[in-house]
Amino acid sequence: MAQFWKPGTEKPQGRVVDDEEGGVLFLSGPHSSSSSSSSGYGYATIEKQRQRLPVYKYRTSILYLVETHATTIIVGETGSGKTTQIPQYLKEAGWADGGRLIACTQPRRLAVQAVASRVAEEMGVKLGEQVGYTIRFEDFTKPDVTVLKFLTDGVLLREMMDDPLLTKYSVIMVDEAHERSISTDILLGLLKKIQRRRPELRLIITSATIEAKSMSDFFRTRKKRQKPENEEHGVQVEPAILSVEGRGFNVEINFAEEPVQDYVQAAVSTVLLIHEREPTGDVLVFLTGQDDIDAAVQLLTEEVQTNRKHSAGLIVLPLYSGLPRAEQELVFSPTPRGKRKVIISTNIAETSLTLEGIVYVVDSGFSKQRFYNPISDIENLVVAPISRASARQRAGRAGRVRPGKCYRLYTEEYFLNHMSNEGTPEIQRSNLVSCVIQLKALGIDNILGFDWPASPSPEAMIRALEVLYSLGVLDDDAKLTSPTGFQVAEIPLDPMISKMIIASSQFGCSEEIITTAAVLSVQSIWISGRGIQKESDEAKLRFAAAEGDHVTFLNVYKGFLQSGKSSQWCHKNFVNYHAMRKVLEVREQLKRIAQRIGLVLKSCESDMQVVRKAVTAGFFANACHLEAYSHNGMYKTLRGSQEVYIHPSSVLFRVNPKWVIYNSLVSTDRQYMRNVITIDPSWLLEAAPHFYQLQQSIPLH
């Protein structure tokens, strides 16, 4: 995401943006804070600020390349201004005239909202009119008025269902392509197909670290003889590549001499060393997830309290997407004089968000990544080593304000010889069910022959087709079934959740299931954190239902409505108020979609058996049974016989009913099931007889 702050301008005006999981992130506004004396141009006008961005001197080159080439690949570091400026250059050059639109896609919803807001401000227009954005469950555009449209890759894919050739767009800019999300890869494959039918469509692919050569090879026409015919409109088919330098100072890189045993402890020790020996400047620490971050914050806070002489002046702050609003405000606020801020973050601060005042970076060398094993059909979030490209991005965060230092908690030998150069594209390590249904809905039947930027594994593809067939979404010829397949494709959620919603219409509990689906689409509706675990668990028990987490969610939702949607009620019951507001919004959208595709909205009042049956209809593939004589609550999955356990956050933790269905798995020292509900095994045969008939070695009773 482009950086909005210029060293040496006025104080940031914080903006609040909801992220996709119901958390809230504060984004610094267009102006800056900390080092107002670091340069001579105090309060520059927006126009002057735009001209100082590195991308500005390439304006003519970019417009020339877009004019003359079907595809332009622009490599520019985060902060070069490419994201906010290029769409404006295109508009100024007339690409949005005559009712056409310019699209700019981002992998993260958060970036879409922040960039659209910044661009609207630079152009002096109201957000939602000439400049708008669309993310899942939120459309902030005006037909016939909006000319610059920012959206996630996934939303543009959904637009193709109505308009397969994206005829209303003259230019499509795919930003942050180096993140290689599933949606980005599908989008690139489809845009390549669209270009054959619409030679006048221009593509701009921008990224911070992308291997421009491999992307250029992907867009180069395969058949030599096609070249002349496609060069009508005077457009060259060969992709152009342009490199834009970033705005960075030198960063001195320090490696660990020996491999570290515990990266959390090593990160804490490094921060204390920096604080003791280095001049002022904030520290950014990259760890993997909330658990690691909370542990590091606690260790540093204890150090500050016990050893005041060495650690006075340290302000320790966490940063991850589920963080409450007040804590995020602290991350983006200027550092008080004489103090040093230590921000301990996930990889959200790698490219998507820019933090001010960072001079030192501590890189653990790890991040949480999604990995899918098609054989066992288990998708996990695993702590895995980062790539060299990510390591360079992280180091670059230290050189924004002045020359900085990066401390890598791994050896130079490991960096040079063992780290992969680029990260593995998400499509090669993910469950492909959602991806297959999207392509089917777009009329692409030969999925195995689809031209991917990176090919997914055949095993994952076959497993996805099998699951969709068992859900009744695909028929014997692997085509979408009518109406179920088309209805599932219309709902912008995981196909298993979509199938659960469709089944709820037949079971007469669609109101309840739509509420459950809305809760499952946010990260967590509970407030958790160190020191409040006991109170939080007690609060959860007030809503706990013997049937499991899905019914517990319904109890929380009911309580929230009865309290008049009160934030005090949420606070008292350790429920995340912002997540509940998000649940309300998503629920309204899902109701509209359900009505549009012809589902009957009905409440089952207090009959929870039909709710459990509807969940089973969507998630039968995730059924597990308790191992006989198991004293530690070990379950086995029905397919694959994987060992799994109920997650401590579930209301069924330690209750251990005989048969359960889970919503997702997380992997730490064990495989844990999240969002668990009790079932009757006979429902599995009702829901998917063909799926379980071969697995009768386990008696379903």
C-alpha cells in the first residue's frame, strides 16, 4: 500500500477503518507527525506533496507505456506513491472519459479503504462519488459518478459474474501483486483471457518486490503468429516493465551470530539492547501472531517494571488486526519526547501499513502462513520461515525517516542458503474449494487447463472438485447444479457456509443460520487478552449452550439485541462491540442476498436441532468422533482419521461430546477444532450419503 506520510509535515489526522475480521485499524491521515524539523517544507500543499513522491518524475513514462502497451508492469517500493498516484495520472490523461472506469485492486480490504480515502482527499472530492471503493459487504460507489474505483481482487472477480469481459473498465491496475493471494492469481489468469477478447483493455501490475520477468513471461503471448493480428490499435502485446525507486535511506543489516532458540525471547533481548545502546528512534518488531506478540509485550513490560534504570522511557505496543480500537490509536500516535516506542506487529506492517518514526527493525524471520494438505484435507495456519523478498521488505521499514538498522534473528548463512527467494503463492498452499466454484460460475469448465500464473497442485484441485460434488454444487459432469450450485456461487462466503445457508431455508431456520454465518465471517466476537482470561471465560459461560459454539453465538446475538445493541453490555460481557456491529452489517447483506436468490427467511424459534442439522448439511466433511477410552479428549476425523482436539476457546472444551462437527482447524502443538457443534451421526448419512457410504468401517451410531 502506498505510504501517505511525508517526513516533516503536519500532525497526522487519525482515521478509523474496520478491517475484514471485525477489528479496527487506525490509519494515519495524509500528513505527518514526528520529525517536523527534519526537512524544510513544513505545510506543503497536497499538490506539492504529490510532486515530491518518487513516482512523479515517471508520470510521462507511465502514461506513454500504458498508451502503447497492453500490459505494463511497474516495480516500486512501498512508499514510492504508485498506489495513490497512478490512478490519478490515468484519470488526468483521459482514461476515465466517456463513462469508462479505472479500477485499482488490492489484496487487503484495509488497504482499499485507506487508499480510496487518501486519493479522494488529494483530488478534493467526497469519498463515494468520483472516487469510490467496494469491498465484500460494502459498496461505497455511485453509478455514473464514480470514475476511480478501488476494490479487492475478490470483488472484481465477483463483478465478472455479471460482466465477464469487464466492459465498463478501460484500465485495471492490480496492486500489491507480490502478495500473490489466491484472488490475485485467479484475477491475473482471467485478465489475460479477457485481453485476448478486448485488446483495448489496459492492465497495470504494480508491486513492491515482484519478479517482473516471470510476470512479463506470463503475459507474453504464447503463439508467435498471433502477434501481428493483436497489434491493432497500435498496441504492443509485449508487456513493458518500469522500475520506480522508493524513498529510502540506507539500512544497516545485522545478522545473529548463532541460530536463536526462542525468537520471542531473542526479540525482547534485542529490543532492550537497542534501547540501551542506540540513539532515539522507534523500534518495529515482526513476530508471527497474537500469542507471540502478547508474550513479548508481557516480557518487555515486566522488564520495564523490574529494571527501571535500563528500560525507562519504553512504550510497548502490540499491532495485529483483532486489536481493540483504543490500543491501535496508540500505535499511530506520535512518540512523546524522550520516549521510545516499541511496536510488536504481525506482517500487517510489512507492506500494507506504514508506521511513522521507525528507525530500528527486529525481524524474527517467521510469519503465520496458510498451508493445506489435500491428502488429509486439513488446512492450517502454521508458523513458517519468511522469504528473502519479505526479509528485504521488513528491513526497508527502518529506512523511512533516516538511516536505520535491521536486526535479523537468524544467521547470514541461513538467509543466503536456506531462505526461499520468493514466498510460495497462496494458491499452491490453500484449499481450492472457493476458487474452483468461482471459476465454474464464470463459465470456465476446463479448470485443469486454466492458465495460472502458478499452477495449483492436482491433488488439491481433485479434492476441491470432490467436496463440491458432495455438497451438491457440481453434477456428474462437473458443471454447476441448478439451483443449488448457482445459489452457492452467488453467496460471497466459503461454499460450505453458503450450503449451510441454503439448507437452512429447507429446515426452516434461515434467520438463525444467517446470524451464525455472519458471526463466523468475523475473526472473533470475544475480547481476549492476558490477565482477563478468567473473567472472559466466566462471561462466556453465561451464554454457553450444550449444543456448542454456533448456538452460543445465537445466544450472544440475542443478548446484544435485547440490550439495545449497547456497547456497555458488550464491555460487561467481554464481547467485542466492533465485531458485533460488523456482524449486524454482514447479516443485513446476507439477508438481501438470500432473498435475491429465492431463499425463504424463517425463524425456528428455539428448535436448535434444525440449526444443527443445517450446519451438518454444509460441514459434514468436518465430522469427528471421540476416540473410545480417550482420557485427553482426542477425536479422529471421519475422513483421514486425523487426531484433533477441541480448542480451549470452545464452549465444548472438556465437555467432549461423542460426535462433533468443526468449522475450522488451527495448528499449534496439536490440531485444534474451532467453532464446534454436537451432532447425531445419522444426520451425516442424510446430508451426504454418497460421501460417507464408503466409510462404513466406523459405525455411524
